[in-house]
Amino acid sequence: MSFKDALAKARSNRPEPVLQAVAVGDELYHVEIRRLDGMDWAAITADCPPRHERDASMGYDSNKAALIACRRHGRLLDGDDEPVAMAVIRDDQGNVVDDPWLNLFNAISGTEADAIAALWWGQNVNDPNKHVVALKKASAGGSKTN
């Protein structure tokens, strides 16, 4: 298979988005999380330096990265699986007047925020790494380099 064919296949075989349930008051919503292009994920994590020891082991602030990833690439779905408008609203000077994603992250529990962060990590770090390891094992003798 040519490199171009491999790229096309990779694009067409992207994993389906996953949903994380969150409670907003007495209503259930779902945050849709997807696999991003590598450079999109790299840009997000670059904007989120570690804040504490847990972050340091990952190399970035996972909850802040989740918030940014949701703003740029996520969707919030209501109980009928209809998308909710989540665009940041700015005034004439460019100052943020309303940030629905930040409002959501402030309203949900820390456990829910951590679950959203874990799914972004899974889709964009863990699952791709597992795929590379599986391909190495499947290749003749495996690769001796990373």
C-alpha cells in the first residue's frame, strides 16, 4: 500500500466519537469527544503546561486541555441528542462575555471533568499508542525502535 493510500485509509478509519454523560442540574447532557489530527492535539497540550504532579507525569494540564479541546472540537448534546450552541461570545473589544464550555466545566463535578479529560486522553494519546504497539507486534519481528 502506498503512503497516500495509507493516509486515506487512516482518515476514513477514524474511531467514532465517544460520549461522556454529565449532569447539569437535573438534566443529563453528553459531551462528544473525538480523535483529533495530531497537530491539533499537540497545539492544545502545548497551551496547557502542567500545574501539579499528576499533570507533570502527562506533560500537560489534562483538565485545561479537555476544556480547550471541547471549545475547539467538542460538541454538547442535550437529552434528545441535539447539539447545544456552545460558541464563546465576545464584546466589540474581543473580551469574553460568555463562555458556555467554561460555564459547563464550572457546573459539573470534578469527577465529570476528569472523565471528560480521560476520554480526550484516551482518544488522542492512549488508543493511538496501543495501535502503534499492536502494529509493531504484528510486523515481522517487531521494531526495535520507538
